[in-house]
Amino acid sequence: MKPRIKITLVEKKGNCSCHRGHKAGDTFDYDDDRGILCPMAMHVAFPYIDILRYGGCPPKAKNGEIRFCCPDSDVINVFKIEKVEEKS
């Protein structure tokens, strides 16, 4: 079974609002919330998801989190991505 992936919008750096209405604090489950998260952000997230699901470790930010940015230069939403450990 593939691990669950949680994506959280943690910061906004651009001057414009998100075209999909995403705001800091919004959280998405990769498997359950497809179609809700902006497709442009999802396009950037996918390599990180793939790396996490298959045992790799993507580059980390200075604070130790795995982060990526929305590719829209007017918006620049910053997302944190993490693998959710299942409790046994």
C-alpha cells in the first residue's frame, strides 16, 4: 500500500490572490483531494510525491520541511509536503 501524502499551503509570497482560492492553512490529501488542489501546483508537487512514495528523500528547506512553490509568479503559494505515517 502506498503511503498517504499530505500537502499544506504554508505561506504566500506573491502579490496576487490564488486563482483557485487557496489560502494559507489549506490542507490536501493527495489521493482524496485530486481536482481540488490547483493543477499547476499539483504538476510541481508530483515529483516530490513520487520520491516520497518510493522511499526517497527530496531536498529539504532550511527548517527541515519539504517545500515547493506554485509556479504562478504573481501568486507564489508555498506548500509543505509530507508522508503520513500510518498507525498500526
